[in-house]
Amino acid sequence: MKAVVLAGGYATRLWPITKNRPKMFLPIGETTVIDRIFADLEEDERVDEVFVSTNERFAEDFERHLADSPFEKPTLSIEDTSEEDEKFGVVGALAQLVDRENVDDDLVVIAGDNLISFDVGDFIDFFERNGASGLAAYDVGSRELAKSYGLVELDGEQVVDFQEKPDDPNSTLVSIACYAFTQDTLPMLEEYLSGGNNPDEPGWFVQWLQSRKPVYAYTFEEAWFDIGTPESYLDAVAWYLDGESHVADSATLDNATVGENVHVMDDAELLNANVNNAVIFPGATIRDCEVRNSIIDEKTHIENMDLSGALIGAHTQITNGQ
């Protein structure tokens, strides 16, 4: 069995934090979003190779990241794009990868910006038990949220209807970006694309596929975060920290109050500051500030500010009154 971790997006909604780094490298505690996925795939002996599908702009970042990681299975597979408007769409990129890497095996596909609470091995167990393509599904609990995802209707565990981003969802059970495709399904990617179908979201392919072959849904109830916005990233950090804070040993706190769900990284300085629900990257200095619901990038210097819902890019200097 092979696996693909999709890591080709440009995460423009998280700029400037992700303008020069893949959002998959955003920290969740001591690890990163994508490393949580790599760890699960590394442990599962059924998966013998993991392709990391990324773009040309971030190829060197992934090369360095993988070289410094403990994982042996991942290898890069680089899309021929370097800008947002050049993207093939996820289905198009997946079809190209299958062709480029000569994949002829059952295939697990996971978005590298997904924080999932279940073990990928449990999902593979489900896939093998059914002997058919499958997806992971989660109840988002809101019909408004469901409009942004692929809506899943089940008969038992089998998908009997799938609607990608419906205007009027009749339930809140949605497909997350975690799929398993049987070996004989992979050629159907080209069939789908040659028919002029939508190359963007995998849900469009699943919607097309489930009317032709059985597709099953692995449902789970723990937690799931689609990390595409500052809010969803901070929510994921808060879920991981569970109301606690994580402050690096090398960080400096002087007359500082660190509240709930705060991650302060190496060599950051909090001086006469109050921080709640925030991520402070390495080397940042926050002096005489109130910071909440914010992400402050590395080596940023902020003084005498009240920040709420802020995204401050790396190497920025902001002092009130200047």
C-alpha cells in the first residue's frame, strides 16, 4: 500500500505567517501538523512508501524538513507549479502524481493540513475490512459549516449520496480530506478528468465515484481541524494544549502573564505582557503588550500594543505611535 500526503497549497488565508513557510509546518505542541500524519504512516507496516506532493516553491523547505526528520518512508513528489493560479487542483495533482510515480497499488490520501484525532491505522483497518474505496467523515455540528465541505449520506457505512459544498445541506456529516482508493480505482482519476469534471476538490471525484463503485465512510467523533485559517489553527492549538500553556525553556518571561492555550517558542521574550490564546514564534519580543487570539511570527518586535486577532509576519517591528 502507498500513501500520498497532499502538501501543495499556498495557504493565502494564513498570510503573512505562511507566505514563506508551508502551513503544514505550523507547530502543534512539540511537533507539526504534517509530522503527526507522518508518524502514523511510519508506524503502519502496510504502508511501504509515502509520497509528499508539494509545489516547486516549497520543495526545498520540504527537502530540509524531511532530511532533519526521523521518518524514512516519505519522499517528495513535486508538482510543476510555483504560484496559486498555476495549481492543477487536488484531483488533477493526484492524477499526475499517480502517473509520475507509477503508483499501482491501494492508495491512502491525506491532506497535510488536517489535524485528525484518530489513528490512520484504524482508518486503514476499516478500508481493508470493506475491500472498497473509503473516506473519513466527521459531524461538524453546523449546517452553515457543512456548506464548505462534501456532505455525506450513509446507509450503514456505505456512502449512498455525496454532495460537494451544497447550498442547502440536509445534515452536518462531512467528508474530511482523508481517503483510501483501491488499486483498480486509480485509473478512474484520468477517466474522471478527461470527462471535463471538476479537478479541484477530491470531493467532486468521490461524488462521481460513489455513483459507479461502492464507497464507505469511516466516521469518528473525537476532533478534527482543517487548518486553513488563523482561527482554525488557534483552535487546533487550543485543542492540543487543552487549556494549558507551553513555554519553551529558553523563552524569557519577565513580569508576564501567560494564560490559557498559549505556545511560546524558543528564545521568545515576553516583558510586562499578558498573553492568551496565542502562538508566539521563536525569537519574538513582546513588551508592554496585551495579546490574545493572535499569531506572532519569528523575530518580531512589538511594543506597547493591544492586539486581538492579529497576524504579525516575521521580522516585523511595531511600536505604538510609530
